[in-house]
Amino acid sequence: MTTAHSGQTPAATAFGRPTPITNATRMQKPSGMPIHKYGSYEAVDIPDRTWPDQRITAAPRWLSTDLRDGNQALIDPMSPARKRAMFDLLVRMGYKEIEVGFPSSGETDFAFVRSIIEEGAIPEDVTISVLTQAREDLIERTVESLIGARRATVHLYNATAPTFRRVVFRGSKDDIKQIAVDGTRLVMEYAEKLLGPETVFGYQYSPEIFTDTELDFALEVCEAVCDVWQPGEGREIILNLPATVERSTPSTHADRFEWMSRNLTRREHICLSVHPHNDRGTAVAAAELALMAGADRIEGCLFGQGERTGNVDLVTLGMNLFSQGVDPQIDFSQIDEIRRTSEYCNQMEVHPRHPYAGDLVYTAFSGSHQDAIKKGFDAMEADAAAQGRTVDEIEWAVPYLPIDPKDVGRSYEAVIRVNSQSGKGGIAYVLKNDHKLDLPRRMQIEFSRIIQAKTDAEGGEVTPAQIWSVFQDEFLPNPENPWGRVQIRSGQSTTGSDGRDTITVEATVDGTDTVLTGTGNGPISAFFEALQAIGIDARLLDYTEHTMSEGASSQAASYIECAIDGRVLWGIGIDANTTRASLKAVVSAVNRASR
């Protein structure tokens, strides 16, 4: 038997020792791609830069441009209803500056701006912003859209980069600067002409393509705009320096912001705003480093929606602050509701691995990860007990989980479940292949946990027949196996002239026949109100349905995720009538909560 001495590697085979790895054997080969077509970004000469030593200790000002920059990048731009849902969501979350459209671009955007003003949808502490190019007719139409608003900002932009000066405008630096100056003057003139004293009016200017514009020229244009606007005490100007196309490392982006912040005159009356896009995949880092370099405000979209690779992601930025103990001043506590509303408005799904909000980001499939997480939870409870405090009162420290999922409305079940992904997939396959039930992902997770508990308790292999039997017992009571507080016998829904639905349901509640009635925006909403009368506090979280077969006699399967008295549970209903299937799904979840 051969023993390796310290610092030596034992022979891999009887033929000798393995060949050591050297730099030569590691060397990458040329890609053959046409790199000669592209130039590198310019560094900024700022040897005494200070931003690397800064820390972000407070939230910046935020501006959401979901309704403008985000909306214009959609395959199917938002309808008025989807726009309103997005606006209301942003207000509920706490955004105080919201870019609501490009009103001179068409009647749709103009009408939306008018609707939220005339319907009183804008809280008194929220400032709406509208974008315009630097043409007089467009500026007039833009300012006109703001008549009657309490707090409003006009955002004017023109491109300043060399390529745009040469290719698009075919003008000199002086020509481009004059566009910005004349546009600023026209905004002021039309605001004076069209807006009354009830409007607190602000102005924002963007030298578009700032990332490709010479720094000294960007400064020159911004100073010329300020000369017209005359920022001073009580008269702020917002200068937005957009990474319209992300072109450099985040560190160079920070250098550009520190240089501008140092060299702008009247700096104390300027709000310096950062607007990163994600072409290099580093928009979040660029925004954070720009804050460290002196920026005051960040413009972006929920979940990074926007042109090409998107705008900077406001959810990730805000949650990054939260994870470091800094209040983002935006409420992310119901992150799944935020995600679902965003998906509805944008008609685009959020990736399951999206930071903080994806379906899978708090889930561990690896056994070693699961073990570490479980031990982390146990340690948190022990530490809290030793200090005579609750777990929520001590510093969060659980392996693999940067934040407590509960703080954003997630449950622990998905985090600590012990089934593998293949196990979940196998269970879902049996239910779909044998019983035509296509369970939503989170319901798959919930049910796979139930199956895993059965296999843990009984051992052995669980068969498809056993899976179906457990599923029926858990979700679908029947005459042979009745259970639960509520059983539905019949139901009827009517729609009033106001568009609201009233539902009447004949049911048995705790063994007593009764009639439940309620009103809401749809039969399901009305049924939730009806349940309130018998002391059941339920709230809809998610809903999906599908037909189980083709033809007139086909049945519908309805899946509903509910929050019931602090618990999150799924229910399922199966019926030829889709409304009855939905009601049965609610009852399934309600009955499970009382089991």
C-alpha cells in the first residue's frame, strides 16, 4: 500500500502520476467572432474618486416608469384597464413619483393621463410625470394633458451622443444644445399658459444617450438648460442621466455620476436621477453605484420590464436595501400579489428564478441545502428563546435564505419541503395523465408535501391509485367521504346595472341548512363576502381553470389559492359549470382550513 507524503498526490494509475494543470493547458482559444467591429468604453479621469468608500444607508427617491418606458416595450401595450391596475398597484406600494405616459404619442396615453386626473385617482402626495420630445406641438399637447393635476412634472429629452448628432440630427453640438434650451423654454411658456395655480409644476431634462455623450458636453447642455429654468430655493430641476444603452462597467457609470455631481453648478437645487438599462446585465449594480457616487433618484420598472433587456429592476433594488436593514420606503410585503398584478398588466411572466419574487427563489431542492435551512430555523428558535424574544425580534440568520420569506408574504412550506423536483413532477404527471388535472405549480408543491408525509410515515412506493385516493381525501369530499364545515347544494349569480354581482348559495354549514348571500366584483368576490357572514375570513390569492375534456359534456377544473385566517391553502372544484367549479374550489380550501 502506497501512502502519499504531505504535499504530494498519489498516483492515479499504475502507469504514473496525472499531468498537472498549467497556464498553457488552461488557455482559452480565440472565438473567431468579429471583435474588430466594436470599440471599448472610455474611462473617466477621476483619480480621487470617493464613491467606493460610500455606503447606501437610506432609500433614494424612486420613480416608476412602468406606464411609460415599460409599457412602450410591450408586444401588447396595456389597455386602459391594465394601465389603471398598474397605476393603483404602484400607489399602494408607496411610489410617490410615477411616469404615467407619453401623452403626445397618441390618444391612448393622453386619455389615460386625463382619466386619472379627472377621476381623482392621484393621491395628493403623488407626483405624476409625462414625457415629451423637444417639439413645440408635442410640448403643447403634453402640458395640456396635465390641466387640473395637483402635482405634475414634464420630462423633456433629446439625444446628445456623437452618433446621434452625426447620423440622426446631422447637427453640431450647438444645434443639439439649442434643441434642449428651446424645449425647456417652451415647456415653461406652455405651463404658464395652460396650468393654473392648483398645479405644483416641476421640470425634468434628460440628455438622452448620456452613456455615450462626452462628459464635458453633457455638462454644457445641462448647464444651459438650468440657465433657462433657473433652479434655486424652492425651485428644483431634475437632471436625469440615462444609460439609454448600457455601455460600460458599473464602476465607470459611477465615475460619470461622480464627475457630473462634482461639476454641476447649483448642485443643491438639482435632483440627479439615474435611469439604467440592462444591456450588459448590470443595471442593478450600475444604479447602486450611481447612488454611492451622488445620484438622488432612481428611475426603473417593476421586475426590470423595458426595452431590449429592460430597465433597471425596482423590486430587486428595493429588496436589496431591505435585505441590508435599510427601509426601501416601498411596501414589498405581498410580493406575490405584486408579481401577479405585474404579469397581468404586462402580459409577461416573471422568471421563477427572479430575485426575491420568483416562484422558486426560496425553495431548496438539494438535500444538503434543505438540511442547512432546517438547522437554521432551529437555531433561530433556540437563539430567540435564550434571549427571551421572538424570532421576528432577532437578526435573521438562516443559511441560503438572505431574507425571511414570511416578510414578503411567502410561507415556509415551500422552503423546507423534502420532496425532490422529480417527485413533484411525477405526482403532477399522474394527476394530469390519469385524471386530466393540470395543477398550478404552487399547488403541485403543496400536494407533493402531503404525499411525501405519507411516504415518510408508511415507507415504500406510492402508486398512482394511492396518489389519487390521497388527493380526493385532501381536496374533494364526496358522499362516501364527507368532511368540512361547508357543503354547497346550489348557487345562483346575477349581475346588477352597476356591474357588480350578487350571489345566492344554498348550503349546509356545520350541519345546518342555510342560504349565503354576498355582493362583489364577480361571483367569486361575492362568495367571499358571503362567507364573511359565517365568520370565515378568506381572501383570493390566485385563480386558474381549464376544461378537462372536449365536447358539450366536458367538465371544468377550477383551482383557487386562498389566504384563510392567516394560512395559505389551495382548493379545487370540478363541475360542468365554471362558476360552480370556482365556488367548489373556494369551499375546498375553506374546508381544508378547518380540518
